[in-house]
Amino acid sequence: MILQRASDGSRMRLGRVLGCGGEGAVHEVAGDSRVAKIYHKLPAAAKVEKLQVMVRSGTPELLRMAAWPVDLLQDEAGRVRGFLMQRVAARENAHQL
């Protein structure tokens, strides 16, 4: 699957699935150290707004320790399908950050 970054329109090719849950799947991104979370279903408008706020709110400190959205990923029609995030080896639950 090929998606584009909302910030600059650059295209990203998704690779193998690293993990899958009820909401979506996390994929490798070809040629990038980051990963992409892709939702099984298109997210509702409220979820997209929340993700936009999260992208704008990421600080360097937060991005070093959390798999936090750094950009939204859109399909060819401009619909948000997921987001790009740093790959993190160790993780904590959000309430512990």
C-alpha cells in the first residue's frame, strides 16, 4: 500500500506488518526507520482532529520515549488512513509517561 504524508505529500510505501490489534496494524515503512499505524476502518472526524493535535504537540522529549504521531498518512482521495511514528524498542503505557 502506498500512502502520502499530510505535511508534504511525499509518498510512503508500507512494508510488512509488525503488529496488529483491534483498531489497526503497525507496518514497516520502506526506506524509513519509522513505522506507520494504519486503521482497519477510516477514523471518524473527531479522531482525525485528535491526531492532528497530537502531531502538533509532539515535543523532542516525548518523541524520544513514545510512539507518538509525527505526521498523518492519507490515501489518494485525501482521507486519513493512519499516522507515521518513530519506532520505539521499549514502551510504557500512556498513563505512565
